[in-house]
Amino acid sequence: MKKIYSFAIALLVTCSMNAQTLLYSNNFESGVGTSTIVGNGQIEVSQTPGFGSVFHNAAGGQGVRSNYLLLPTDIFANLQTSGVKELSIAFWVNKSTAVDNFWTPMFSAYGAAPAGGINTWPMMILQSRLVAQVNCSGWTDLVDADNVNALNFVSTTWLDDAAWHYYAATFTETAVKIYVDGILQNAWTLNGTDGHTVAGLFTGGSGLTYICLGGNQAWNWNDPDPGYMYDDLSIYSSALTPEQITATMDAKVVTDIKTISNGNGEPVSEEFFSVTGTKVGYEYTKLPKGIYIKKAIYSNGVILNTKIEKVAAQ
């Protein structure tokens, strides 16, 4: 199944994300491209409308530092030479076959492959539990004290519904933010001193050449590479805004239901889906604010899909 994009939304995404900021991307429709599968990951076709081919990490069973997609070596080098001191890493992720995933990494970068079952520095890592760590020409553990709420929100329950979710982490010299489905989960403000800085990503990022999607846990921590599915990985030399993240999410549409542009007759049933194709209910009044696909069936058998936005609770 190929991905289908609404022209208007795709245009909005194109305009709001200058193509020059893109460092790397893969939607997996043509396989892994210039990346390399380490371990037993594989390309699969998702059963969720709108996703098509996806990368399933650790599809043959989880292991420690043994299953991940190895990305091109020059992504962070290109970030450094760009001179733009901003970074975003974003992708769709689904829990899929993962177990024991609370401590697991989703994305990591190091100066070399693990040696003797250990990773060292330089490093950066994004963990499933919505926290991160950087040790690259300066370091930070992104501790509670640097969180704008004075407490890190740590959880993997956002993955437990086994639905697709859009994850985005943004970095500037003084701030790190993590979003899930366009909603801010954690935000840290950094003063630039050692122990409180990510600026080295922009001045020493060329040292991060072993870049992994799907695993390769930090240090000597023995947490497995998760059996997650991934789609639409994008890495930018810019800090995505909430509006840009939402626009990317909105570009996904339900594609497995035949759409007829002009229905007629009386509607006999309605149901509502998220933009990723997950059914969310039958009653409009009970839906929270957000973007939905409404599937209406009419008395003459016509099926009409309509993209709607609920702007206020009713």
C-alpha cells in the first residue's frame, strides 16, 4: 500500500519545512535505501491505512545492541557544517512486537559500533520513556532540575495501545523538547555549562558517525533493542514547531476505504478515525478536540470520507 497525501496538507508541509533543512529521510517505500539493517529487522507492509511499507526492528526477536537500522555516517557531520544550531529527529513509531520496552532506546548515535558489548562517548540517545541524554563536546543527562516543570515526565504508556504515534525531539543550543502526537511531553532549558548543554551536537557532531534507529542502548546498560515498527523517519537541521509537527501528522490519511467525492441519500451511520487510521468512536460529541476522518455510509450505499477538525469540546 502506498502512502497517499492530501495535496493541500502536503503543500503546507512543504512550505513550512524548507527542504534545505532536511538532513536525512526515509519512508521505507523503496526499502532501507542508503541505510543498513543490523540484526533481524525487516521491511513489512503495515495493516494500518496510510502507512504502507515500514521498518520493523527486531522482527525476529529482541537482543541487546544487536538489532537496529544503521543510518548514513554523515548526518551529524552535515548538521555541524550547516552552521544551523538546531536539530529535529522525528518518526512514526508503533509498539508492534516489543516487550520489556520501558528502558529501551528508540534512536541513538555514537562515534563507533559497540565494542565488547559497551558503548561510550560521543553519544546521544532518545529513550522510549520520553527522556534523552547527550555526551558530545559537553554533556547533559537532562535531569529534573533542567525540566521546565522541575520534574521529568517518564512513561512508555503512550506506546501501549499498539497504534501509530508521531514522536519528535527538537534541539537548540539552550533547549530540548520531546513531543508525542504533537503534544509536548518534556521540555528542558539548558544554561550551557557542562552537565547542562547539548551545544556540542552542533560543534562536535561530526564525531557521531554510528547512527541507529531502533536500538543500540547506551553505555553497558543491558536493555533490549525493541521490536518497534517505524515509518517516515526525518532528521532536520531545524527545530520543528508544534504547527509543523501537526501538519506532518495531518498529511497521513485513511486510504483503505473507498472514497466517493459526492455522497447522496440519507446518512445511516457514521464513525470516526484518527488521521493514522485508528477508529476512535461513533459519536462526534464525545470526541476531544483534534483532526479526524469521518466515514459516513448513506442509504444508497455511498461511502463518504471527510477530513474534519473539531475545534472545541461539545
